[in-house]
Amino acid sequence: MSASDLPAFRIGVVGCGGISSRHGRAGLESEKLQLVACCDIRESVAREWAETYDCEAWYTDYEEMIGDQALDGVVLATWPNQHREQVERCLNAGARNILSEKSLTADGQEALELAQLVESAGAYLMEGFMYRHHPFVAELERQVAAGTIGQIDSVSSKFSTLDYEEESPDDPNRNWRRDPERLGGSPWDITCYAINAVNHFASMGAGGRGTGKGSNPDGTLGSDAKSLVAARPTRVWSVGSISQVYGTLNRQFGLIEYDSGCVGYVEGSRQAHISEELHIAGREGRLLIRRAWRPHEQPVIEHQYGNGEWREIPVSGAEMYRLQMENFADVAQGVAEPVMPLIQTVVNMYTIEATVTSQLEDRLVDLELPASLFEESA
């Protein structure tokens, strides 16, 4: 059965705050998806969201929502510090397909435990990194896999956006990004994008498989652990600073060393204006996209040749959140592989944790990923 033959995928959304609107619009735009119900602890907010996005029902208890509705999938549009408990409770309530906003957890061990829990439940969990679903990622994967720029030497990635820090640190309703208790701060909000991209393309450079649609020359998708994490991060060094207003880690600048020899550079700063670059350097050239996380309407990949000349590779625009939710639905219905595999999420969380440890303890961190990740059952 193809994806076009399947019935609409019934979704319930948990958390009706700011980011949920992107999921709501995506649900309305897609013929594959049906927004059935939503949940928020604020009754008026849940009711308004249901009206705005044409949901059949609204709730203040997501376990009740899962029990009442015949949902195919649940979207967690909530704070990072809530995800672990919410995933567990969703599974216990009967949900078997869960799309969680980033960051999935606080650290690598939590992510590994969730992955094991999901596997034992026969369920499916995907972390939401919407940019991975944009066609420019698949195009970069194709270029790297085809050897366009030769052996990959380094990958650098930046996500900086200025925070004016205008909210009071005593305001309980301040944005979660300004609250360390909710895992606010650069590591779990913006540096995580840079780490996600650097880890992925370091793996691609080591012969790993792409996950974007049509990204591999033979038309297949790798789903085994070793092909999805072909380059493993081994050492991390990170510096930066802590917000004097909120106590969050608001500046991170890190180096990641891989067992393949590739080196990654990541930047996530709340004290600099917007930078969203992804830069892949090889022996025979470079690939660059200047707006990786929120691409321009018609993105362009810049390809610089070894002789210094360059060309532009145009890429079609796309609604990333719609593509993300459709991939989530297709995987749950057995007609696609995940664009954002869970094993990559776990590796990313271990890497994020290492950058935080390095920064706070002012030392080089040796990173050894759990062997269980790469066993056949993983």
C-alpha cells in the first residue's frame, strides 16, 4: 500500500503554546493528516486552539485525550524538561506513535532510556527537527554521497539569534528559553540544531546513509545503526557564557572530534544577531547554505570548487513542518523510513550533554557512546 492509499492520520496535539501553531497549520495544509484533538492545562487555550485548527475535541488531560480518541499519533509541543515523563505517560495510556519537539531530553542517558522504552513497547518516537525534512538537506546529502566535494574534512554549523533579555527572571510566565528549569538556554534550544547537522554530515562524510527523500544514489535508505551513525563523536571541547539575568547557558562555541577524523564546529549564541549557516568542507570543494534552520523561500546551496570558482544549486521551497508531520505519519503507517531516526537523536543528546559538561567544567570531554546503541536490536 502506498502513502496515497492510506486514510487520514489522526493526530492529537499536547501543548497549545507558540510552536504548536506550526503543527496546527501543517495539519490543516496536509491531505494526509487530520487534527482530531488537542490538550493544554489551560482550558481556554485548548478550546481556542481546537477552534482555530478545526479539532473535534479539546482536553486539559492528555492521558484522557489518548483514552477517548482513536488517535494514530500524538505530537508533544511542550517544553524539553517535560518530554521524558510525557512520552512514558503517553505510552502507558496507549499511544504508539509520538512526535516530540526538540530537545527530546536533558541528556544522553535519558534519551537512551526512552529509546529502549519505546522499543520494548513496540512503539515509534521521532524528535522534531523540521529542517531535516527540507529538500535542501536531501540535496546536500546527494552532493556529499556523490563525492562532489571529495573527502569531508570538517563540518561547521551556527545558530545564533539575539536575546534582548527583556523579561524579568522572576516572571513565572517568561519564555521557557529563559528558564533553566525548563531546559532553556542555547544547548537545548539552538545549539542542538548545529549539533544535529554536524553529527549527521560527519556521518555522511564517513560513508553513512542519508535520510532525506531520494538522497542516496541507489535510491535506498539506510536504517541500521552503523549506517546512520558512521562517524561517532569521540571528544568535545566547548566554551561560552551564562546569562547573568536568567542563569541559562546563552553562548556556546564547541569543537567535536569524530572517529573518522572529521572535525565539527558548532556555535549557538543568544548574544549575536542571526546566523544559521551550515558549511561542509571537503578536499575538493565546499558546500554552504546560509539559512539552514529557517530557509529562504527559494534556498540556494553555494558550491565552491577546489579552484576557487563557485556555482549556485537552487532548491525548491517547502513547508518543513508539514513534511515532518507527513513523514511521521508515513513511518507510523509503515510506508517510509524516518527522516530523523531515533538513534541519531540519542547520539545528539550525548553530544549536547558533552558540550554542556565541557563548558561548565572547563575541560576536554571524552565521549564514549553506549555499545548497546549499535547492537542489532537497537
